[in-house]
Amino acid sequence: MIHLEVPAGLSTVVDQAHLTAEKLLRPGSRRNDRAEHTRPPELDALAPLADSLNTAGGRASATAEVRNGRNLASVLGIMELCWGDAGMLLSLPRLGLGNAAIASVANAEQAERFAGKWAAMAITEPDTGSDSAAIRTTAVLVGDHYVLNGEKIFVTSGERADAVVVWATLDRTLGRAAIKSFVVEKDSPGFELVRLEHKLGIRASDTAHLRLDNVRVPRENLLGDPEINVERSFAGVMQTFDNTRPLVAAMAVGVARAALDETRTLLAEAGLTIDYDRAGPRQPAAVATFLDLEADYEAAYLLTLEAAWMADNARPNSMHASMAKAKAGRSATDIALGCVALAGSLGYSEDSLLEKWARDAKIMDIFEGTQQIQQLIVARRLLGKSSAELK
């Protein structure tokens, strides 16, 4: 059974992450937002924190049947760090989305060999959009190396990371079954940074367009099973999302809580008291609106904890990961914009971080699978339909 309080064994991780967010991330948030494509000076000091999030977890519950482990530790830590600055969270060394991919599908030898690397993840292409199964980047086995050719866009940390987990197909004619993921070192000949994107939000992080021109990758850098299995191959690669989508949901929850905390302070300064013992309609309109936003936040928070807890306890969480990501992504956007509206002119100006959080929140509803894709996944699971039957 899932418990709603923070496990005692993870309280240190949460406290450390919150202190870092409060003392290091939040003070530089506006500066790093304005200095897009400039490496934030805080990154070097943050590396030890990323390592602690990667190694946190373990058994923290009272029974052998229940495990609170790395997934729950990660989402709780990410919530705190994104309360500080979501763009900086995405810039943390050795805590990239590619690292989650390696953790999901790498064998023991690969996990050990890539330990300590900062790995980005490259899936999206100019012509694929949300359809990850339609990627066109190819990987051809030549001797002891795969030769990769193609382009990848919207690669978070694509410039700063040490390596990139690239999704490519071994055989386009076999569709999604032939898609595999490869760890590509950034200094590989033919691996080119085309440009960095200018973005609405999360500006402290770098988002890259990459090109692979006959890039040679050792065959042992293919993650997971190299065999093409029509029944299981793509499912194995997609398992990455079951781990990463709760992390993105956690990012959204952290941004939403930051906006709520700031707005609660502004309401208090305006002389408005939030009375949790009275029904919303019996309180001032601004307070009633705030209570609605706060309830939306609680739902997103609990769904995120559930998806991470299920992963820690080896329970299939694909649908729950999509539910958490869909709810949190949409809620963060609605909450941040709602807080901007409640704050009036202050919420729309750069005198407050509310306008920045409103910009940052939108990407949570888009990357790692859009809102519409998450709803489609949930519908397929609930109705027992395949991707061919329900599009």
C-alpha cells in the first residue's frame, strides 16, 4: 500500500534538495533565465547533489513487501529542485534523461561502464513529432561498430552532456520493432551540434539540434538486446518512458508548488486569509480560486508519487506514468497561469518569478510525450486496445 507521507529514509534527500533550491537555484533563477545559452555558474557545485539523487533510495519501509527506492527518491528530490528552478534541474550533471534510459534498459556491464557520465537523450526528429516509432535515424552494423546517420532535435542538455542516448532503427522496413537506443560519446567523429534552440521557458538548460553523419558507435554501446523481436523490441525501448515520465511529472509538481507558495504569500500581504475549515464559496473569490488550484496540485502530486512507488515495487506502471505526466503537465500550466492572474500586474512583471514559472510550466505538458499522447496511452490501457486499433 502506498503511504502519503515522505518516507523517513528519504527525508534527508528531500531536505538537501530543498536547501539547494532555496539557497542556490532560486537566487540565480532570473539571471540564468535571461542569460540563455550561457553555462550557469552553479553547475559545478550541483554535481554532488545529482550523485546523491542517483544513489538515494533503498529499503525505507517497515515491511519486506514494500520498497521506497530510487524512483521515489528521484521524484521527491526533483520536486524540491524545480521549486527552485526547473531549467537548472535539467542542467544538473549526471542527472540527464539519458541516464534514466541507461538505468532502464542497460545490462550490468553497461550500467557500470557508463556510471558517472552525464547522458542526454535524443528521440525527436524533424519529421517524427510525437510518433517515436516513426524515427528515421539509422544504425547499420559494420564489423564491431554501428554506423549511425540522421538528425535529432530538441535534445535537452545536448551540448553540455558527456554522451547522448540516440534512438535509431536497425531496419526501417520492420517498423518499431527495429528501434534501439545507443550511447554515443559526444566527441565521436561526425557527431555535430547544429544549433541551440531559443525557448519560451527553461532557458537555463540547453536544447540542441544534433546531426549524425556516419558516426561509428561500438556495438557494445547498444542498450539492451540487439536482436529484433517483433513482440518485445520496441516495448523494451519504451520502458524508458515508464521511468522518465514520473520525473517530468515531478518537475511540473515542483513548478506548480513554487507558484502556489508565492501566491499564498501575496494573498496574505493583501489581507486575505485562507480558511481551510470553510467552503470555498463562503470565502473571497481570490481565496476560492486559490483553493481550486491547490486541489489540482494535490491530485498531480499524489499521481506522481504513485507512479514512482509502483516502479520501485516492480509493478507495471506504464498507464500510471502517463496519467501522472498528463495530469501534472496540464495542472502545472493551469496553476501557474492561474497564479499569474491572481497576482495581477505583479504576476505579469519580472518583479516576481510568477511570469517565469508560467513560461517554464508549459514544456512539462509537451516533452516526454504531449498531453494528447498521454491521454491516448491511458485510453488504450483502459480499453485494452492496441496502437493500431486506437490512434
